[in-house]
Amino acid sequence: MAEATYPPALLYHPEHDWARIEGDHAVLGITWFAQEQLGEVLYFSAPALGSRVTKDEPYAEVESVKAVSDVYAPLSGEVVAVNETLDRSPEQINADPYGAGWLIRVRLADPSEQDAMLDATAYQALLG
């Protein structure tokens, strides 16, 4: 499992998801806290390419040894890429949640939505 970390370059959602903004796109994933709570990830149910995700709404599921959990979209947009390596190696979500364990890439529908997200300090304060 990865070490507890919350990179300052990312934005965070209260449902324990992160976003890395790259122009008019965002790469999305779950935080270290989320993967730690889930335990060993066994399966990621990805949305289809071209589908739309809506901020604050579930867009996928992650199955672990402990539970099946919804993954919430921190931002709205069209799915333009899915991390296909997670089909073979879902454990990447645990090992490297901010790198190889990314989940999807979206073309942002409303870039101003990122203004409501938390920075790393605020997210860590939310965790207590």
C-alpha cells in the first residue's frame, strides 16, 4: 500500500476523490484515505468512453475485500480515457493512487466547478 499522502498539486472532493487539472481535461482518482478504507482493491468498474459524469454523482464502482463502493465525480465532463491497466492490475489503486492508479480522464464540462474543490490542506482538515 502507498504511504499516506495528499499531493498539493491536486484538488480534492469531500467524497475522497481527487482531480489533476490539465488544461480543459482532468484526471480523476480516489485518495489515499479512500483506498486505505477500502482495503485491497479487486476490481474497478469503469464508465464507458464518451459517457458523461456529473459532479457529486457516482460514476463507477470499486470492489475491494471489504466492500463495493461508489466512486463520485469531483467534476462534470465527458469520459475521454479510462485506465485500462486496472482491468489486469486493480491493485495499482492501492499501490499508487495518484499515479498508476488513476481511474479516468474527462473533458471538463464546466471548469469553474473546480473552484468548489478543496486543496490538500483543507482536505486533510476534513479528515481530522
